[in-house]
Amino acid sequence: MAIETLVLGAGQEVGKSCVVVNINGKRIMFDCGMHMGVSDHRRYPNFSLISPTGDFDTALSCIIITHLYCINTLFLRFHYFLIIKISHSLILYSYIFFFGIICDSHLDHLGALVYFTEVCGFHGPIYMTVLIYSTVRWVEPNKHCHLNSICTINIPKQGNHHVHSIHSHQLSKTIRIIACIFLYPTKALAPLMLEDYRKVLVERRGEEEQFNSDHIAECMKKVIAVDLRQTIQVDKDLQIRAYYAGHFTLFEYLTLILKVLGAAMFHAKVGDSEMVYTGDYNMTPDRHLGAAQIDRLRLDLLITESTYGTTIRDSKYAREREFLDAVHKCVSAGGKVLIPTFGLGRAQELCILMDDYWERMNLKVPIYFSAGLTKQANVYYKMLINWTSQKIKDSYPTNNAFDFKNVCKYERSVLDTPGPCVLFASPGMISGGLSLEVFKRWAPFENTLVALPGYCLPGTVGHVLMSKPPKIELDPNTKIDVRCQVHQLAFSPHTDSKGIMDLIKFLSPKHVILVHGEKPKMVSLKEKIHSEMGIPCYHPANNETVSVPSTVYVKAQASDAFMERCLKPNFKLHKCSSQELSIKTLTDKNIVPELQVINEKAVFIVEDKSKKLKVVHNDEVLVMLGEKKTED
Amino acid sequence: MGVLSAIQPFELHHHHTASTTSPLKGDYYQYLAKFKCGDERKEAADQSMKTYQNNTPESIRLISMQTFTSMMNEILNPSTPKSTVSSIFKTLIHSLLHSPESHHSQILKLITDLSSHHPSLAQLALDSLQSMLPQLTDPPSQLTIEYLDALVNISERPVEVDDSLFTSICLAASFPVRLWMVRNSGCRVMVRPKLLYPVLMGMTKEPYPCVREESLEALVRLGECAVFEEVSLVKGCYERGVQLLSDNEDCVRISAVRVVALWGLMLASFNVDMKTYWSNEVFAMLCSVVRDMNMKVRVEVFNGLGKMEIVSKELLMQSLSKRVLVLDQSPTEQFVLLASNVAGALVHGVEDEFFEVRKSVCQSLRALTVLSVEFAHAALNLLMDVLNDYKVEVRFQALETMHHMAINHCLELQENYMHKFLDVLEDNSSEVRFSARKIVRLMKLRNHLLFKSTMDVLLKNLDSYPQDEADIFSVLSHLGRNHKQFVDLIANEIADEVTASFEGNREFNSARMAALLVLSISAPFLNADVGPIPPVIFSFAATFLSRICCAFSDVMNRDTLLEYLIQKSSSMVQPEVNISNGEGQNPLAKDDVQNVAGNEMIHSEITINNGEGQLPLSKYNVQNVALEMKPPNDVGQHKQPVHDSVVLTYINYILVKLPNIWPKVQSYSANEVLCSLRHWKEELTSLTFDSSAPADASAFALLYLKIIKLVVEVWDHLVRKTEVVSGTVELEDKLEKLDRRAKELMNRFVGFSAEEEISVLELILLTYTLRLCRAEICSRNFIFKRMTIIYLRTESFLKLRSDVASGFVAELGNLIRESSNGGASCSSLAFDNCLKLFSPKRLMIPEGIRHRRAELSIPNNCPDYPLPFAPGLTASIPCDITIHNISSNCRAWVRMCINDGFTQHVYLDLQSFEVSGEVRKISYAVPYYRTPEVDSFNLKVCIGLESLFENVTPVQAHGGPKCELVLLCEEKIVYLSRVL
């Protein structure tokens, strides 16, 4: 028997994750993403390869989505746009200003789901790891809608649903949320994203509509939630289990949207064959996120991402130390520190880091946190305690790791207060809002430090700042003298090649398939895996099939004697005879043990007349042979 | 009981025919035993035991659970008679042979308990169990294990099991039986290593994970105690461990890591030539599992790494880098093979999510950094990162590792690390700070700037963590000793700062001053060259003696330190210091002149190196000086001349300081002054004396200081006129106290020289003036009268010495002369003006000063053992009285007060005392006449001296003292109770 892996997406490329694995007769689709970079039919995986007839229900057992989402609250301070920041890259969708800038990796993993289920017609089960489940309907502000709808947000609080009602006059006239029920996140955000995406494609680009809002709702009904380390018996033979992948972030943009994104590794077992599909994962723990955790399994196949297949990251500690030193130096010289961040996620991590440091060093310089989301972060991490690092788990029962002792609430007066301070201001790339305002004020001073945590998109002030120009031109009328110091901190939630190797080494699967990476990197990683661990490794391109042999256990009957022997240790002791001992010299006597272990492995498999296999012990073989002889 | 005896015949009769009665009868007696007591109970218990013993095998089956319980009670009860216990024991052994197997575990449990409570029976139990064992071994079953378990529990030493039994149990079909054997082999069950080893090796292949785990653990135990001479055995075990490193079960992997670490090291130590090779192999093998998903495995790995004895440098360096290193020279074959396994192992450990792992890494680095200097430098980089850890435990371990490195001379803190390291000194966990300071003690700093910043951080530390003061001083003293050249550079700065503060421009007692002094006096510690440190620094340091002496506790004790300071300060007379401070400002000026002769010797031969801190040579020198200084009239001083002269000098120091602080009092900074006064007082009270002379001097100084302190307090109230209502009572109280103390000063000391007496009198005049500023009209005249007497006395003294009165005394004299009618006419304002003129005179301790004091003890009296009395009759109170320095023309009294205020005085005839020198002793039964009509009462007894000094207010007591009494000792309470 063999495990056949058909790579429909993310083969030798990044994006559009979609792998169909045929394992012992069960076909599982892992992820169902779409490619964000192309707009033609190549955007979706070529589903016809699964079943030329389009009968997906029989062709596929289930779909597993490794990435998950959760949505907390929709803040409607700015009505006109919605930006979603997701792990790799930045903006999913900006309603008015940035139409068309859609590059989201998580759509990599589930973008094509609705298309596949509703348009192509798959009716089987869909599994997602789930944190919180909510259904959100995003209503397009169009002429067909009435403006006086009422917005209701339900937040589960220990089983009770709190209902906040907000009247429509508090809302914008263009966007209304009808319901946001908090339970399961994946389902929460997925339709939202999909719906947005659909609109962008259809309405702005004038493309043919491939699915509509009803389709999304229908699709979401099919989704079944999976908890971490929960084993799910899909059917008689197929069993799946999700493991924590350490890839998990909280994001917020302009206090507009706050959500949790995370990923899981999935273990699938059919009969005797076992495999793991990783999705994105991270092997290095963080201050607020733990490293991926998985059991040692007997795997036939491991399908792993390889985004950073050739990178090896240095210790994060060194970067943190540099960062802290830079900040400490700045504040002790009386300077101000500006850290442009998103309100959550990376900011939380930096906050933990600095709060610890302040505490240890007894620093009294105030730290301000502009985005008033600390409270919400607490709510989050409380709900998601399983997804956080050991540090947060440790401190959780006594005091919340996010109840920062040294972090104060930001007030506007802070900006003009003399003396040192540290300010976390959003947005992250100094593209506008408070961080730009603060930047304008503080940048001309030499003792100011701007610490940029993370990547900055081209076109933002943050990006320009990295090249340390003497002047930044915001618009023809506004020029800022930049005399401040700039410190850059790089973090990434993806694992590096060392992490991939470590995972493979720990799991020691029989075969490895690399997906979700660039071809040259995959090739070099493949060589490395092959040479260092001697594990056969493959990196199929899209629409290629790789077939690897799988473990198959043959069923055989075991004799009673054999069973009995199995329960005992399978060795016996051979005692050296006294004659043997006497020959040996005295020194030898001390060395050679009187008893020697003789392995008793003799097991015979015999095929009887009815062509059934039978396992017997060697003691029995003679007896059986004797019987045969007499029969003959 | 009556009921019991009544039913007995009936019961026995009722049952005696049936064959099954015996156990029931036994139960019955057991039942009886519960109700009876004493001998009867014992009898009943014995009876019941006998009945049990006589039972037939069939009937024993009927021993009920209840019987077991009652036996248990008997065993646990310490008062159970021995005979009962032994009969229970016999019954138990007997029933083991005859009862069904289902009962055996119960019975064995009882036997075990019995043996532990009655050790005398333990050997017997062991023997009988051992004799039963062979019957049970074929085939070994759960029961065999229960027997063995009982054996092991009873025996204090490990039980030896013969080979065939051991192998048959290990090969037994039942898995719990095997598990028990493996778990206990090598610790509680002794098996020959030669037999144990192959069996355990076989067991590591068991299908049951827990047996695999236990067999690996047993191999660890075996490896720890047994010695193997055959390489192949050790290698075999090591390789088995390596195989099991990839076991599917976490618990097995944990044990496998331990086996690999232990047996791998054994393997390496077999052959000296191959040692590095095998050590490298083991190191790489452990590193390869460093990314295990189980936290405990990772902890175990680092524990194992911490035991490495030798690892090649390349591999060590590789463990610090996640990338495979490119070496300068062509790498060895082994390195190429192992590099990828080892890569970044320690870095991963440091980055670990679990603090247990991070802690373990830091500990393992302790052993590893010793192996290579280059590695130690690189690992330091990692450790510096760990100092940022959020867990105190981890930071602490990292620092301990650095300390360990420092001890092994492989710690080199570069400048860029220093910055980070100094941050740690300010950590908010005291544990971490102490650990960091331990490292500072050992540090050799490269340049002056680093030294300065370290010093600054430590001084800053003093402000933020005052509780660490002692430790910080000690660190500073080490720092100074290690970096004399840098201290010399900043010596002048320090001297300026310290001198300035001592002259009253800044606070006197700040920890900062003490710290600076510690630093500067420690610099010339180990070498005689004082360098640019001015001697005055040493004399300043002496005032902080008790505060700073702990900083030098590793090399000298307090007294030697004082000696050292005094020698250093006097060893070089710097004229400019004397001039700048003015004549008499330097307290040692007088000594210096006298010391000149001995100077050279002291200076050149001072050696301070032994822990006891004795200075044999200098002692001799100082002794000479002391002999010159003091007239040899005091016996006590001959015994301990060095010490006493030192103490006297020291006391003089403090007294000399007093005039310096007066300007501060006038400038209303009383708090600061009080603070330093309190400090001096503490210094004084902490002094120890070997003879009476310095004790007297110190008592005088103490009292003097107390008076000054009160004066300052009162002054603050009066002169600033800021009293609030609540302060008024307090002020009155203080004035009273001042008055009392002033009288004490006059009466309790003798042997003033004229000059000193004037100073003292002046002080007393001051106290009266203060009172007059304040006093009500009614008491005014009286105080004024007293003041006049003192004034006249002062004046006569002045005339005698033809001295000019100070401004204060002169003004006061005018005031007294002007007021004809007893001072009532003088306004407070006039006295105020006088006060402004006052400034304290410099006072040296008078050489011949004697403290008049008394010791009173009432033997055998305490609240529990009161003295007897009969109401109305005279009670006698036995007193042991010792009085010091009181001449026989004084009038001494015993004063006895009862609670209702009635006071009785008894005259002490000083002639009747037993005289030895200035000390007089007597045992005297003091009569008390007015015993009240109560069951018991308390007397307050004390000894007083009639004050002849100012005879203003004759006390009109009948037969009592004519003048006021000055108390010479604390009041003692005497307990009396009525004779029944």
C-alpha cells in the first residue's frame, strides 16, 4: 500500500495551500487556500484533479483547515475601512483606501474553501481548530439595506451571553454588524474574510461572481470545530488530532479589529498509516507564545511547510538585549522612546519584555500604551490560555501576565510632558494616526529613539525611516527633520530551517514532503534532510503526485503459546558450565558474567491450509511440523 | 465488668462443644480485652492469643477482619505488654502457614507493622519469613512479591536474594512481579552486579514502558555503585541507552538520557587515549535530544551535560551556534559527523519555554566553562542574555555560574558586558543582587572608568536597597583591596567629600559617607603604603566603626580594625590637615606628639594578614606609648593597655566632634544632629571593655552625649518656639529628664580636672537656663537658686585658674547679679539671650575620671520565690551590695519604695564595707519596718548617694537623708509574700 500525496497548491511556491492525501483509501484535503497574487483560474487549486467527474463527496473524506481565526469585537470607530493584519503580511482589505491590496497568507489556507464546497459541491465534513466560534455577517452598505438595523454583539462570559445593543445611530451609516456571536473563531472570521474578498473581486474588479454570501453561510455550517489535542474519529478508520503549532498572533489595526490567528498541526491516522500535516508552525518559544508541541509518533509521512527553509535565526535573546539596552540608554539619558506597534500581539510581547525589565531594574520611567486594548488582550489570553507560553500559563492563576505594573494609560498630555518616557503607539508602520503624530513631534530630537518592531511596508514612514534619512517628506508641505535614533527589531512567527530539522528529527518519519516554500530553498533543505537524517524527502510541484509506501500491518492469528511468550521478557539466561569457568583464568572469571543473555526472538509465521497467517512460537514449530509430517 | 463476668461462663459453656468455637472464643477474649484494663486486660489479651494459637488450620479461616483490626490496635498501642505482642507475633506466623493465601497480604502487613513498632522481634520475623520464601517461588507470583516486600520493609539493610530466585522472578509471567523486582533491585534488594547487569539489559527490551523505565533506572543505580572492568559491558549498556533515546514513551526517554550520561562517562574513562573521543560522542548524543518535546527530558539532558569532564573545544563552540561552524583548520572526522547534532544545543536550552530547562542549562554551563577558556568567553555572551530572564531562579543560576567561572579564572567581563552586568546589581531580587556582588568581589577591573562606574552603581545601590548595606560595604572593601591604583586616583575626591560632610556642610551619617570611607581605607590594606589617602580619612572612619567593621570581617575583627585605623591615621602627620582644621580639631593631635617616637616602627612593620587580626609588633609599640601616656597607677590598665588606650582615644574622638555640630543646632537642623548623636551613642554602647577605666570614661561620655541630645531636643523646641500643645507635656518631660541627668553628671563622677569641671558646670548651667526659659513662676525661684549656686562654684573655679569666663557664663553672671529677688524678675527673654551665646567647649575625657556606681542584687528572689514576711513585723531583705569609687565620707542610703508611695531609707555605713581598691562590697540584710496587711507586695529597692553638691532642698524625712539622693543603680524589685 502507498500514501499518495497530490499537491494542488503550495507546491514549490508560497500560497494557495492545498494538499490531498490518499492514505489507506481515505482522501483528506489539508487546507483549501487560494493564491492571492493571481486573478485567473490559477487562483484556486485545480479541483478537477481530485475527481474529474466532480463527485467530490465520494472522492474526499474530509477537509482539514490548519489555520484558524477568531474575532473578538468589531470596533466601529472608523466606519469606512476594515484592515486585517495577518501573520505574514499586512493588509487584507482596506475598504476605501486600499482596494485591491490583498495579500493574506491565511487566505492561503482557506481562501478557496467556499468555492470548493459551494460551487464545486463538496458536502463532506470540514475540520478546523477552533478557539472561539462566532458568526459574523458583514453587511455591505448598499442601497438595499435599511439603515436602522440594530447591532448586537454577544460576548460569552462563562456561559452567559451578554448582549450589548448599540443603536444604529451610534454606528456608521455605511456599515452595520448584525451579529457577532462569540464562540468559535475560525468560523468567525472566515466568512468575514471570504465575503470581503468576494466583494472586492466581484464589485471592484468586475469579475464574474464565483460565490455569494449565502454560499459562505452555507459553507460555515459544515465546519466542525476541533480542540487542541482532541482526537476526532471522522469515520471508522480515520482519526485526526490537532497539535499546538506555536504560530499564533493577535492583531489589531487602528483599534478597529481585533482578532486571533493561529495554526495547528494535524495528525491523521488511517488504519496503520499515520501522517502529520503541519501548516505554519514555530519551534522557538516567545514571551507570550510557546513552541510547537507534538508527541513522538510513528509516522509514515510528514508534510511540512518550508517558508524559511534555508534561514537560521540567531538567538532572540540577543535581539531583545540590544533592544532593551537601546531603550534603557535612551531613557536614562532623558530621552523619549516611541514604539509604533499594533495594539496587540507583538506589542504585548514587547510590553511583557519591558515590564519585566522595568520591574527588575526598578526603573520609574513611565511606559504608556496608547491603544486602549490591554483589557481586551486580557480577555483574550484568558480564553486562549492553552495557546500561550509557559510564562503566561505560570503567572495566570496568580496574576495576569498582562496586568502590567509599569504600564500606564496613555493620555494626550503625555506628548508634551518633559522628561523620559516610553510610548507604544499605533499603527505599526507610522502610516498615520497617533504614531505619526508623535513621530512628527519627537523625531527632530537627538535623544529620541524610534524602535520599529517588525516589518514595514514600502510607502510607509516606517519603511523610509529604516534607511535613516536626514529628512522625511510627508507631503509637499510637511517635512520632518529626523535626528532621532532608529532601532529595528525583527520577529517572525515562522520556524527556521533549524526548527524544521528539529521537528523532523524528533518525529523521525519515514518520508518527508516539503510544501509552502520557494523551490531553491526546498531543494537545499531536501538535500540537508536526506544527507543528515537519511530520510527520503520530496518537494513536488503543483498538481504532481508523490507516492510513498506506507506501513501496513498484516493481520495474522497468534497462537496462545506465542501470546504467552510475548508477555514475558524475550530472553533467557545461559549459565556457563563449571567446566567452562574452570578453564578461564582468574581475571577472566571476573570479567565474563556467568550468565549470558540469549535473545529468544524465534517467531515463525506459518500459513495454514486455509491460507490464514498464523504466528507461532518456536517451541510450537516442531510440534506443528511433526503434525504435518504425520498428515503427509 | 460485672456483666462481663456474668456472661462468661454462659458463653463458654454455650460454645465449648463445637469444634469451631476456638476462634470465636479467641474473638471473645479479644472483645473482653477491649473493656478491661490493667492486669485484667493483659490476661484477657493473652487468653485470646492462646486461643488463637490452639486453633486448627480449618478454624483459622474464621479469623475475621475484626480480629485483624484489633490485632492492629494491640500492635500500635505502646502500652501493650510484651508477652501479648509476642503471642500476637506467634499467632501471625502460625496463621501464615495455615490460612488461605487471600489472607496473607493482611498478615504480612501486620507482621511488618509489628516489626517496626517492636524492633526486638524484627530479626525473628525476618528469619521466619525467609524460611517460608522458598516454598513460594515456584512459580513466582504476586504472593512471592508480597513476601519479599515484607522482608524488605522489615529489614533495615538491603535484602540479599539468591540468584535463582532473582532470575525466576525477573522472568516471571506476571508483569507487576517483574516490575517490583526491577524497581527494587540494586537498592532494597541486593543482587550480584554480574547477574543484575545481563538481566537488566534484557529487561530494557520489555514491551511494558514502565519496566523499561525502571530497568534503565536500575542500570543507573548499578552504574553508580558497581565497578565494571570489561569495556564491552559498559559500551553495551551505553548503546542500549542510546537506542532508547528515541523511545516513544517520555518516561523511558528521561531514564535513557540518564543512562547515556552515566555510562557514557564510564565508557570515556576506560581508556585515557580514547577519552576525548568518547566524551565527544556522549556530548553529541546528549545534545541530539536537546530538542525533545518533553520538558523533563530536556532538563535531564542538561543535567547530563553538566557532568561532562572533557569535551573538545570545537564541539563546545558548536553547541553555541545554530549554524554548523566553519573551522579554521580542517575539522576532525568526528566533528564533521557530530556537528549538526550539537549545533546550537545550549542556545536552544537558553531559549527554552520552561524555566526549569533554562535553570538547568545555566547549571550545566558551570561544568562546561571550565573545559575551555575560549568556550567560557563565548558562553558568557549567552549568560549575559540570560540575565534578562524574567524568572528570578534563572537569573540567579546564571550569576552563580558566572561566579563559578570567576573562581576558576575563566570569567572575563568585557566593557560592553560590564554595562549589562552593572544593571544586574540593581536587580530587585535580593538573591540576584547578592549573587552579582559575589562576582564583583572577585573582579579585576581593567580601567579606571569601569571602576568608577562600578563604584557608582554600588553607592546607588545603598540608596535604593538600604537593607543590603553590610554586604555592599563588604563588596566595596574587596573592591578597594583589589584596585588600589584606582582608589588612589579618586582618593582626593573622596577625601574632599568626606571632610566637607564631616565639617557639617552635609549630613554626617549617610551610608554614602560610610561607603566612601570603607573604600578608601580598604585600599592600603594589604600594603603598608597609604598612598594619597589622607590620614584624617582613617580617623573619620573610626567614628563609623561598628557600622563598617563587618566589611572587613573576613580579615580582621572589630578591635583590630580600630587599631589599624588609629595607626594609619597617626602614622603620618600631615601638617596641613592640622592647620586647616585648627588647633585641637584633630583629636589625635595630642597622641601624635607622643607617638612620634614609635612612628617609624609602626609604619613599617604593620602586617595585617591573619584572620584573627592580631598585630603582634604594633601591639608592643602601642603598649610602650600607652605606658608613657598613662601614669602606671591603674592595675587594670596594665593588663590591656593597648585596648584601653585605643578605646579612650576613640571616646575622645566622639567628644571632640561635639563642638563641631553646635553650629548645626543653631541653624535649626536639629534632626541631623540628633541622628549623628544617636549614631555615636550606638557606637559607644557597643564598645566592650577589659578594664574599669575605659568603662568609666565611656559611661561618662554616654551620659554627656545623652545630655547633649536632650539639650538639642529642648533647644529645638524652645528656640524655634514651634511647640504645639501636645508637645508641651513632652517638653516638660524632657526638661525633667535633663535636670536629672545633669545632677547625675555632677554626682556620679569624680576625678575631674579643673578645666573639665568647668566644662561640665557650664553644661549644667545651660540646662538650668533652658529650664528657666520655660519654667513656671512658682518653680522659677527654686531653679534660679540652684543655678546661682552652680554659678558661684563655676566662678570660683575660674578665679582659681585665673581663666576668663566664656560669653555665656559671663552674661549669666550679669543676669544673676542684676536680679535681686531670686530670678523671678528675669524674663525668659534674658535667658534666651544667654543661650545664644552658648557654645559647647571641647571636652577631653578626664584621665582620672571615676564612675560612682553601685551594684545591688537580692539573691534568691523572683516572682516565683518571694521573700517571706509577717504583716506588722520587720522584714529583712538580704542584699549583696557592691559600690564603686565611693569614698567613705559619702553618705549612702538604701531606698525602698512600696507601691503606695511610702518610702523608707536605710543608712549604709560605708565603714563596714569590705574594701578592695575603689570597690566596696557588703552583704547586708536591710530591714523593712512597715510591712503592710496584705498577702504579698513588691518593694522597689535601690542605692542612692546623698548629693552634697548643691544643698538647696533639704529633704525633710524622718531619719532619712538630709539631701537629695542620686541613684547609683537601677531599681530592683523585691517580691515579698506573707508567711502562712
